[in-house]
Amino acid sequence: MNIDPKKQELFQILRILYKKNLSQRKLAKEMSISLGKVNYCLKALQKKGFIKLTNFRNNKNKAQYLYLLTPKGISEKTKLTINFLKQQSREYNKLKKEIDDV
């Protein structure tokens, strides 16, 4: 059973934004995905209410944004983390059983 790649990307973005705030370009580089895909994912997360987008009003570069996890986003990140860990545990147990049976 594999994790849905789209959910995995959204989870990774939530995880990174929870730790540190990055520009879309830096986020794309850290995740090794396209800038367009990061933009799409951030819009999806914002639409679901998982992140809040704010602009630095006094910044000369008006394209500079701050992405904040909302309480709903933190809850979703936690849920995704638990599901990911459960999946990893199931895969580990399955592999361990296969090795033990040999």
C-alpha cells in the first residue's frame, strides 16, 4: 500500500512550513519539484484552510509572502504524520515477517 504522491507532497510542504518559512522558489528547490507545482500545492492548502498567506506590507518586494499554518493545518499535518508512521510500521512488519520466513 503506497501513500498518494499528492498527499505526500502536501504533507511535505506542511512539514517544512511548520519548521521554517521559505519562499516558493526555496521550497521548490528543497523538495526537488517545480515552482509551478509548489504554487499549485500552496493554493490547494490555502483553499482547504490549512495555511494562511500574508504579505509583508512594508517590504519593497511585494511578491514576498509568509505562509503560516492554521490550527486546521497543524491538525492535518499531525493526522498525516500519524497515518505515515502507521504505514511505515505496517511495511516494516511485513518486511520483517518475510525475512523471518526465509
